[in-house]
Amino acid sequence: MIDEIDALRSRHYDLLAAILGRTPSQEILDQLAGLRGDASPLGQACTALAAAAADARVHAVEREFFDLFVGVGRGELVPFASYYLTGFLNERPLARVRDDLARLGLESTGGMSEPEDHIAMLLEAMAGLASGRFEAEPGVDRAFFERHLKPWAARFFADVEGAKAARFYRAVGGLGRAFMDIEAEAYALDA
């Protein structure tokens, strides 16, 4: 049985994975517009995302996603661990992710054509570990986070917040950065 905190963590990971893996539909934007937050940094980030989703139009978000993460030749940002950690794609961080996913018995289902060190795929893996959807020994989620997200994800989300092309995704960056900070802090307390 998963506890309430891990269920909430899993939902945050799933949310971020969904909107960073592909452009959100109007239905998703409408659901995001209904988010409510509290006065905490994470709550405020949820409120900002709700406001951004309420103001967003699918066509504009599709264009923004393309400009930020795909681009002609390359987007404004490159959402891969290898790139953030080495400056190049398909480097050692990708091999490490693949090794760890194989150890967990996980493999790409073919839903994304991107390498496994894409931010959305790493977030999806964390959602599965946090929720218990993926069978793993206790502490594997922490090790996965420490190895594959902590070294670069907060910086990536900060870059999303500050990207020239970001409008809707500025709020996504704020939520991701706040969530990565909380996760890093929580894991540090458990040490």
C-alpha cells in the first residue's frame, strides 16, 4: 500500500512527465487550470501553473513546445541529461540511465522516440518508483533521483523558467524547480 505522500509525489512526477513529453491537449490545459495551491512554494507554483493553463491556447502551447524543446535543428533548450551534464547528446549519462532501467526490468514502450535520458522519461520512471507501479527494493527511488535527476533537473527547470520562448512553460519550469528542490531536500533529510 502506497502512502499519501508517495502518491502525491508520483502525481507530480506524472504531471511534469506528461507536459514535458508532449504538448498538452486542451483537455489537459483545462484540468491544469483547475489546480489549487496553498501558500507553500510548491502550492504557489501550482497556482501559477493553473493561471498559465487558463490563459493558454493549444495552438500557442504547441508552438511554444516546438520552439523550446524541438526547434528547427534544435530547440532553445535540450531536455536530456547527457546534454546538461556533458554538453553532448547520447553520452555516458544515457548509458547509466539505460543500465539502471535494465536493472529495474524497465524498457521503453515505444511511446516516445527520444533517448531514455529525456527529462520526461526520467520523471515517468520516478513516478513509477514513487507509486510502486514498478517493483523495486526500498531506496531505489532515492538512488535513481540522486543519480539521474538531482545533478541537472533543477537547473533544467530554472532554464525553462527563464527561456525566451517560454510563456505557459515558464510556470511548468517553476513547478518543476520547486518540486525538484523539495525532493532533494527530503532525500537529504532521510540520509
